[in-house]
Amino acid sequence: MKLVYLTAGAAGMYCGSCMHDNTLAAALAKTGIDVQLVPTYTPIRTDEHDTSVDRVFFGGVNVFLQQKFAIFRHLPSLLDRMLDQPWFLRWVTSRGLEIDPRELGALTVSMLRGTHGHQRKEVRRLCHWLAASARPDVVVTTNILIGGCIPEIKRALNVPVLVTLQGDDVFLDFIPEPYRRQAFEQIANLAASVDGFLVHSQYYARAMSEYFGLAPERIHRVPLGIDTQGFPDFRAAPLRKSTDKPRRIGYLARLAPEKGLHILVDAFLNLRQRPGCEDVQLHIAGWLGEDHRAYAESQFAKLRAAGLDGEFHYAGTVDRKGKIDFLSDLDVFTVPATYRDPKGLYVLEALAAGVPVVQPSHGAFPELVEITGGGCLFEPGNPPALADQLQRLLDDPELRIALATAGQQAVHQRLTPRTMAEGTLEILRKFVTCPSR
């Protein structure tokens, strides 16, 4: 089987979706599948070995300029290729440029229109490459938002096309009207050309069935898996002991309102006022974009105003080794996301390092906690409730170690890239062996 997986770069940021796509592609290749991971918008950034091809389709600069100025819709292919060079896109995205949500909304709708949008020549360029060079038996896209090309792929190649849904709703709910409504109209039309949809949790299967009006049988669940290479060996790793001081609460995600950093800060302030919690520290790591710098600084300011300047630490963006070291030195982990996260990759990473988790009881988190046995839940958006669960684990070393041990074993033994690849391959074979619709 020859597979092309269209992923999407996140402008130089470590992105859970492209990290998942990269891990899956590498695992599929190990099973003998001829897989090409093809970036769109920008090159991907991952803390594992990057398996993607060294080219980008729908280059972020190109699609934006084609949206804004008609002349760029007719540039010679040589100039287009220059704008799509991976090194150039990396340089541009390193400048921290921001795009108005209204501009993003119009661009999203145009991309979803495919050959009827302003980026039609990019669709044709991709399809020409797929037909002439890649010649896949099946194509998978990382989300529906880049799916405007699907009807043309089906027409040009006559192969099955599947779509992974992994946060599409979060983006769509961000863009303003009338673009959100227009995007839904385009997606409804595109869905008829999609052979199947892939998700990572039962929650998201149900949610996307309702959100996009998809028949439940069209949505297929493949449990999330992560590469645990470099993480502590679950059979021998010494878990952090309760006698170690200070006790550490950790957060590793983008510093953004939707990830709930403010909820964690308020919970930490509440916790530090409780008897016996005077030693507890807060350790934070993750990407901080310019658009959220004021938000993050306001949260740090709250901690300093409470006299806790020396009791929290921000490690910034960490590479793979830095991530593993960061996680391995924690007592408990939480990312109290305010939205219903469809997968929660960071939860599996914390558990792989032997750290129990405390997560809001919505989205994919209840499933992850149930499947792994590696943590507990709290009422979403409730800082005192989060503080209660954090204190419960911090004050009960036997419970903390039991949860950590169960979670670590589950991730290392069952939620692996191989398991994820085998589950994906089982689904793909159902479509590749049948005529495309």
C-alpha cells in the first residue's frame, strides 16, 4: 500500500497534530507501508525524527498572498516554488507574524472551496504531483480544513481519501461570522467526497457526528499512541518519592487561555494558602506566542503579587530531552484545558514519564484516565476543585505512585505507535480493497 498523509505545519510551533502525524507515519513505515508525510502551509516541527518530505504544498505565504492579491493567483510556477521553499517558510514564521481572525476566516473558506477558491492553482499543483510522482493508493488529510482539495484528488486519482479529525471544531469556533457559517456549508459539501473519518476517542466520534452531521458509522476510532523512546523505563524507573522537597506541579502545553493556564494559577494560589502545602511549587513549560504574551505575563504577575516569585518557574519551549527531563521531575501534572480536547497528547507524555495526571472531566480526558488508570478528574473551570485533587495526590504518596505506575505501564505497553499504526492500517485496508466512491 502507498499512502500519502497530508499534514499541516503550525508556523514553527510544536503542534500536537503534526507530532501525532509524524509518529504515525514513522510507525506505518515500520509495518512496510510506503508512506509519504507531506506538509502543508509550513514545514512541521516535531521533537522526534522528522519523517516528512522536504517540500511544502499550499505554502502559507503563497496561499495568503493569493487570498489578498489577484496577481499572485497567476504567478509563474518558478516564483511559486520560491515562496514555498521550506527554508523561506521557516524564516517567515520565525518572525512571529499575526493574522487578523477575519482574514483567517476568509482564507479558511477559500481553501475549503478548493478549485473554486483563490488557491485553485495550488490544488492543481498538489494533484499533479500526487498523480505523476506519489501515485498513492490512499490519501489521508490531517483535518478537514485542508480538505478543499479532496474532490479534485478523487477526480484526478480515483483513490480513497480519509480525513483525521483532531481539533477542527476548536479552530472553526474561533473564526468569526459569516465565515464560520460559510465554512460549515463548504464542509457539508466536501463530506460527500470523504470515504471515512478517523478520530482518537469515543467522545470525539460522538461530538464530530453531531458537529458536522456525519453518520456515526463513517467515523472510525484509533486510540492515540506515542513514542516512548527516551522516556524512563516503566520496569525500572524510580518514581519521585513523597519525601522529596519541594513537591512539584507541572504544566506542559501552549501558554494560551484555552489550555487553562489561568485556572491552574488560581488553583495553585488556592493550594498555597492551605496548611501543609507551603513547599509546593509550580513548573510551567510550553510555547508562548506573541499573541498570548500579555495573557501569560498577567498570570505570572498574579503569582508574583502573591509573593510566590520564587515558587514558580517557566522553562519556555523544550525539546524532546528537555521535555522528558521536565516531566520526570514532577509529582503531578495538569493541563486544565477549557475546551474539550479531542486527544490530550500531553497526558500520555506525562504518564509515560511516570507522573499521574489531574484533568478536567470533559473531552477525551475521562477516556484517557479510564484507559490508563493514571489519574483523576475535576470539574472543568473550577480552580478550587482542581486544587482539591492536586492536594489529594500530593498528600497521598501511595495513591500517587499507584496511579503513576498504572498510567506508565499502560502507555508503554498498550498506547504505542505500533498499536496506533496497526489500528489505522486495519481501517485503511477496508477502503483500499474496495472501489472508491
